[in-house]
Amino acid sequence: MKRSSWVALAAAVLLLGGSGVLLVVRGGKRPTPEQLIRQSLRDVEEAGRKRSVGGVMSAVSKDYKDAAGFNKDRLRLLLARAVQDTQNRTFDVRVTPRNISFLPGNRDQATVIVQTAVVDTQNGETIWGGDQLITLVMRRESKRRWLFFSDDVWRVVGAANLPPFGGGDEGGGGLLGF
């Protein structure tokens, strides 16, 4: 057998072995929808602390629409502007789920009541959100991991009761942290 054939055979065996290991690892207990929703909100919280617009927006579905007429692109623009406007401030992002309820007979969509606040860490001033409760509509979607595997992820498809964004007249367009 030629050397190149041995290399190809070894690569194929390693690939198959690695896939088998991944399947065994993935075969463990799957998280519940509630756990996935809470994880999605924790990821948004962490991304907000890091000022990561992309990280926050990864929790928003491409189908996002709200009562104020915002879609995902408009939301991204407002979020980026808010991050830019707060460059000289340090802040903490808090996203606290208060209630998660699923549509009757549909565990793929949930209404999530959250309390969200962005607080200036220097003076304790609330920059956005606060005591107001926000209603999110979240939906189970799939995302690819390592090209071959599909994972469930929960993304926001709509929101209500959002405070004004950045102190302007653009209420209803903010999302979880800015």
C-alpha cells in the first residue's frame, strides 16, 4: 500500500473515531427547554457585559418583529449605537427571568417575563430598564455545531413593554441590556 493511502486511511479512522466519541458525549441527558431559555438569557447577559453586539444579537431570531415595528437589523443598529454612546461608562447587565410559560400544546414557543437592567457600576444609576418587566416571545430554533450536529437554541422572536432606547423617543426597540 502506498504511503498516501495509509495517510488517507488513518485520517478516515481518526475522523470516524472522533465522530463516535462525539456521539457518545452528546448522548447524555439533554437540557430541558427551561434550562435552554435560561442559558440563552445568561449568554445575553454576559455578552452585554462584554459590549458584544453580535453576542447579544445571537439570541435574537432573524424573524424578530415587535409592536414598535422593529426587526433584527433595526435592533442591531440601535444596540450598536447604544454601545457606542456608553464607551466611557462601565456597567453591569442583569437579565432576570421571572416567569417562563409555554403555549398550550406547543413546547417550541414560550412567553418569558424578564426584568432587565443596565446599571452604571460607578454610581449605581440605571442606564436602561430597571424595575419594569419585559415580555419576550421566544422560539426553539436549531443551530449547527461543528457542521454535522444540530443543537436546540432559544431565540427572541418578539418583545413587548420595552423601555425607551438610549434616552430618545425610540421606545420598544431595545433588547436586554442596552
